[in-house]
Amino acid sequence: MMIEVSVKSIAIDSITGSPIVLLADVNNPNDIYPIWIGVAEAEGIVVKQSGFVPPRPLTYDLFKNTTLISNSKKR
């Protein structure tokens, strides 16, 4: 079963200092799914959420643009 989620926030693990992305179930926002991620990934999410447009595309933007150009679909 697939669950649609959205990024609720980025947190920091108090023990390891690792970033955690907190995903919320779109249909039940009280259901939170934490996923430990890397610093670069956390920075990319924060930049995107802040609305800041970097002077050149980030790696994630290049991947997104490539999939859009190739007419790939997400499931």
C-alpha cells in the first residue's frame, strides 16, 4: 500500500547529530515518518522549502529536470 506524504520539517537527532526528514501522511497529518538522511540532502530540502533560488541548479534540480525532459512518470 502506498501512502502519499509531504515534508513536514527537518530535525536533528539529539544523539548522533544526523538530520532527519519528517514526512507527514497527507491524509492523516498526525502520522509522522522519520527518515535519517545526510547533511547534503537536508540542505537541499531546506533550500527548496525556503524558496531560495541558487545561482546554478543543485544536483536534485538536474535530476528533476532530466526526468521531466524524458517524460518519465512517478508512481
